[in-house]
Amino acid sequence: DLESHLKRCQQLSVTVLTDHQDLNNTELKTILNSTAPQQYRIRAKLRTYKPQKLYQSIKLHCPKCNSLQEVPDGDDFDLILQGAAVAAPNPELHNTYWYDSVMWTTQDQKQRKIAIHFVKHEEMLQQPEDTLLMVEGGTLKEVWKLTKRFKCVIPVRSTEDHLELLDLSSPFLLQGNIKYYG
């Protein structure tokens, strides 16, 4: 059966590191009972490891307050986007000299307003695959759809007089599957 096959494969796939060949193998209890620093050579098989996702190994650092924050996973990022979508986009900030804006209302019960601002390059709009856009009021699912079609997506929210980035624990720029953090 599959389970016994996997166990057999794991037993056959043991990698021996060649470092410290001059040292004999040491039992784990000896290592646990000794004080650091010591140098030992052991033979072990990795069964599981933590963290299992790369983003869990990284912390966001604020140079101003020196705090460390977790990188938000998809659910946290979605909550940040939902929090920013509570306030409707400010129409007075639409269609400036450096971006053109489009706004629509979703067909769901909440009837959210979503604004997309297409950044111009030399006063011209570009092809979608070369376009940088800013999105207000979108959900995580909507933002991911935009990243598949456009070169770069910046989630923003509007204030009384300007557009601003979201919570700094969220990515400030999305390019395909790549997320950039501040």
C-alpha cells in the first residue's frame, strides 16, 4: 500500500553529510545533556520541519519603533483590504494628471465601491501587461485577478486630500505572485 511504500522510500533516502568525518556518531541524549558549544556528528532523518511556509520565517521590522510583526498570510491581508474598503473611494481624487480612474459598484449585497487608478506613463496609458495601477476597495480575490492581468498593483485608500498606502504590514506592491513589503 501507499503508506508502506512511502516509509520504505524515506528509509532509502538518507543523506549523509561528509563534514566532521573525524568525529564518531554521538547519541542524541549525550548531546542534550551537554553544555554548548560542542561539536558533534550525528546521523538523523528529517520527519517534519517548522515553519513550513517561507513567509513564516520572515518578520517585518519597523525602523522607527524597532518592532517586529508577522508577515500577514492571505486571511490577514484580506482583513486589511476589507478594513480599507469600509470607506468609499473619494471621487475628488479621481482622474488627475498622472492617473485615470474608473469606479464601479459591486453587485453583491454590500454594494461596495471599487476604484481603479491607471497610472499614466508620459501622459499616456499603456498596454495592460505594462500598466501600474492602484486599487481602492477591492477584496483579496479581486486584487489577485488584477495582478494576473496588469504588471503592478498597489492597494490604496483615499483620504480627504490624497491616496495613501494601506497598513504597512500588508504588501505595498503586487507584481504577479510576488509581494513587496515596506
